[in-house]
Amino acid sequence: MQVFQWKKSGGSNPQVKKSWIIGIISGIFGIIILSTMFYQVDTDSVGVITRFGKYIDTTQPGLHVKVPLGIDKVVRVPVQRVQKEEFGFRTVKAGIQTEYIKGRDEDVSLMLTGDLNSAVVEWIVQYQIGNPVNYLYNIRNVRSIIRDASESVMRKVVGDRSVDEVIILSRREIAQESKDQLQDMLNSMGAGIHIVTLELKDVNPPDPVKPAFNEVNEAKQEMERMVNEAWESYNKIIPKAKGEAEKTIRQAEGYGLNRVNRARGDANKFLAIWKEYNRAKDVTKRRLYLEAMNEIYPQIEKKYIVDSSQKGLLQLLNLNEMGGKK
């Protein structure tokens, strides 16, 4: 009987166990609620919140709270991360010396140009997620859409140009036009993608025609070299000749102007003297005589002043000094 009572007194254990079980369940439920209530968004991402599958909000980086137990769901979208797609090649190892594998996706990179030639075009597209909601819910398989749209645009732009423009002359213009058209196409789809850059990495003729293409390029380069040398010679000789001709012309014009001015001055001087001579002939004659003597006398070493009434002049001259005696 005492043993039975002892067993009966121990019958309170199921209640204790029940309270323990309730406490454990409550703790587990609380942990589940807390673990599904808080979420963290990385610095390069945003959180897209849906409630029962319907979009309700977009949250910025940091710690946030949502309705737990799967009622609100969050999708983290890396909007700050720059992603890329490679066409015609694949990056094996990125770094200071990046390693590539060429010849990948030859059916993508081999294109027909506008002059019915072929070119192997390798390019890269870098993009960011501009609108995370459109990115998640407007289209499916965004990566495939970007690749297909980029290939379509590139074939269209390359098909509008000659092989020389594609390989040598217009690579930058092709890249810019392809980027603009690709962005327009993605915007029309509502993809929520922003194209950062589209760059042509390498453009070459197909391997079977490379030797002939290289020969053509060498011939063009030789022609350009000869043309440049000819222009260099032209720029050295022609401007110099033009300068010398201009100098000669200016000198001739100056000489002619000088001669004309001197002739006019002499003529005006003669007319002035003639007018003065007509007014006073005797005075003018004397003035002209004196002016002439004033120019002549300084050039004569020995001067003799003789009286006008003197008859014999020989006795006054020392002929021996003048070389008269042999």
C-alpha cells in the first residue's frame, strides 16, 4: 500500500513534462519567429519584399524587420554589382595578366559584314541591375535575354558596315551604337537592366583568309606610308617656295615703290626749280652753280683760285708735280 501511494504521489511528473514540452515548443516557435522576422541586406544589394507573392516594398542595405513565418519573403538583388557577359571568348583567369580562351562560341562571333565579307567579332557587355522589381518579375532568364539581344544587335550593326570599318576604322562607333541599341531593346522589354559598357575586345578576319587580309593591310600601310612621305615633302618644299616667292614679290614691290617715289620726288624737285628759274633766272643760275660747286669742291684735292683778268695760267701751274715732265 505504501508502495502504491509512492507511485501515485509520483504521478505529478506528467504535468511537469507537459509544461516542459510547452516551454520547449514555445521557445522553438519564438526562435523561428525571430529568425524569420529579421533579415540583413548587403551593402551592394537591395531587398525586394513580397507578401504572399505580391510585391510590397524595396529595402536598402542594413538590418530590417518583416512579417515572419514565410508571410513576407525577401529576395536580395545585387544592384551595385557590375556583371558581365563575354561573347566569342571566355576569361580563364582575371588579374594583372588576364588569361582568355579564344574560339569559344564561334557561331556567335562569326558575322557577315555589309560588303559580304566575314569577320570574327569578340565583345564584352557589362551591366547592372537598374530596376530590381522589373529584373525579378518582368522577364525570365535575364542572362539568356541579354546574350540573345546583344548578339542580335551586334549582327545588325556589323551588317551595316564594311569589313574594313568593322576590323580597323569604326570599332568605337560600332561599340557605342551597339550599346545604345541594346539598351533600347532591353528597356522595351522592361528588363530592369542598365548597360554600363559594351566593348569590342578583338575583331579579326576568319583564319582561312587571314594571310590574304594581312597582305592587303600591308599594301594599304605601304601606300599610306608613301602618301605620308609625299605630304611631308610637300609640306617642307611648297611652304618654303611660297615664302620665298612672297618675299621676292614684296622686295620687288618695295623696290618699285621706292623708284616711283624717287622719280616723283626728282620730278617735283625739277618742277620746283623750273618754276623758281622762270621767276628769277639769274639768281637761280647762281644758286644752282653754288650748289654744284658745294658738292664738287670737297672731292678736289688741290684748288687754284685765279683772277679772271689773268692771261697766262701755265706759269702758275707746277707741271712737274702734276706729271708734266717725263
